[in-house]
Amino acid sequence: MVNTIDQSCRFTKDQRLLNAQQFKNVFDNVNCKQSGKYFTFLSTSNQQAKHRLGLIIAKKHIPLAVNRNKIKRAIRESFRQKLNGEIVNTQMTSFDVIVLAKSSVAQLDNAQLNEELRKQWLRLIAKRQQL
């Protein structure tokens, strides 16, 4: 049986920050910052039709590639879910967000990681709605 994915739920290239200039733009123009024990979210409004995500998971903080990849997958999945849920259902302008992982995130199991991401996204969305 072939596993088919709903095309509207895919994490496409136009939903990613792809180059250094796009990352630099977010760092230089942060208008909303959400920090927690495990992650820092930096975001800025964009002129695109979609929200875009950039990830910074430093090898210095998370030495094992397997753990860095697990964290990246969890962040992408939570971003996709929020795009199809809370973010789309609001009249919020499009934004770019960079997620920076802190070294303490390595100690979380999958359930804790997903819960922490859910809380961080909700806080970020609430802050962005106040802009």
C-alpha cells in the first residue's frame, strides 16, 4: 500500500528560510521574540504569502546528529500543524520565524519535546496577534 500525504500538509520549499540573506533579515528585523527553557523563537513580518521557518540547531549544543535531526523533525511537524491550525485561522500577517534550540532540549523525550513546542508556538502566536 502506498502511503499518500495530503499535499496541503507538506512542508514545502516556500515555507522555509533558504539562504543566509533570509536568516539575516529575520535577525536584523526581529519584532517578536519568544524565549523558553529549551527554545528561542525570533520572528519578523514578511511580504510573502506564507509563513516561513528557519532552524538553528547547533552541533555545539546538541552533539549527536541523531538528536539534532529528531529535534528538527519535531519542530517542522509542530510548525506544519500550527500552520494548518491556529495560524491559518487568524488574520495574522505572514511572518518568518527562526527557532534556536538550547542545549537543555537534548534531555527531553518525544512527548515532552512536542508539548514544549506546542506551548512555545501558542505563546508566539499570541504575541504576534498583539502586533
